Amino acid sequence: MKSVIWDWNGTLLDDLDHCIASINVLLEKRHLPTLNTTQYKAVFSFPVKDYYEAIGFDFSREDFAIPAQEFIDLYNGNVEKCTLHHEAAAVLEHLKKKGIKQFVLSAMQEDMLERTLKHQGIYNYFDAIAGLDHHYATSKIERGEQLIHHAGISKENAVMIGDTIHDFEVAQKLGIECILIADGHQSAERLKSTGTRVIDSLGDLLKNGWI
């Protein structure tokens, strides 16, 4: 393995509770049922517009852009209060010492991605980062293809590490290995349905010698 492509939200950044609190503000405003952690991890998906519809948003009554902007304003306003997942820094340092190149591929808007990585003090671990040019959290496949091309990443020697089924789908489309971590935005049961390797936490990467 020569390269690791990291997802950011939920994988390295522990923002699960913040996301749930933020979406619940929007749900309460619309008099819709709020979500607990189990419910959220059972329904969250990409593209997020589909997830919004699944939890009760009616886009025949309002444009998706309205709640999407409301959410991102709430999220960005307090995201710097979130911390890295336990052992994230240790894993990044371990890979750095092994000479493995590290990248970030995220559905977060790219300028915000750079800002949050710098705020957490880990920006310099990465050879390149790739986010989206908008805040609608759609597919990461196209950006992933661009990242691999521009960074010269060898698909045969790369692994993507994420916390959602979409990360697995992206890895499949990119033709690279995938490891999913059930410590983020989707349940272990859902992740295991992909048939790829699923672990409980970042620390398992080191314990099991997978990186």
C-alpha cells in the first residue's frame, strides 16, 4: 500500500452528534419527527437530498436549496467544536512514518474542508485534498477520479477509508480497495451489506495491521 484516500466527515472528524443536532433543528422548525443516533445512522445516505426526503422534507413545498443552506449554516457555525476521532492523529502519524501518501476526498465544500483540516492541525499530513465546489453533498466519484489523475495515485496500491456505503461505491468506481469504519454516519449492519471490510474504529487499523 502506497496511498490512503481518507473520507473526512465521520471518518477522521467526529461530527456525528453535531450533524444530528443540526438536522434536528431543521426538523423541529418544520414540525417533523427528530432523529436519535440509531435512527440517523439507519437513514443517512448520499446524495443527501434523498436522505432529507426520507426523513420527511417535502420538496414540492420548498426547494432543497433552502434546508441545505440552513443546515450548512448551522454545521459550519459550530463544526470547529468537533474533535478528531480517538486515535485519528496516531493513525495519520503512523502512515506518515511509513512513507505512505495520504489524501482527503470529501463531500464537504473544498474551502471549508481546508479550513477544518487546518483547524484540527492535520492539514500538513495530506499530499492533496479534494472537496466539492458546492455544499449539496452529492457524489464524490468525479472528484475522486480527478484526484487520482492529478496526484498520480496508483489504484493497485491505494485504499479508501470511509464511513458510508457511498465511500464504498466511490472506491468501486475508482477501482481501489475500501475499508469502512462503523464509528461514523452509518450503522455497521448497513456497511456490512457492501461485503467489504468493516471495522469498529480507527484504532482497529493499527491493531489488525491493516495499514
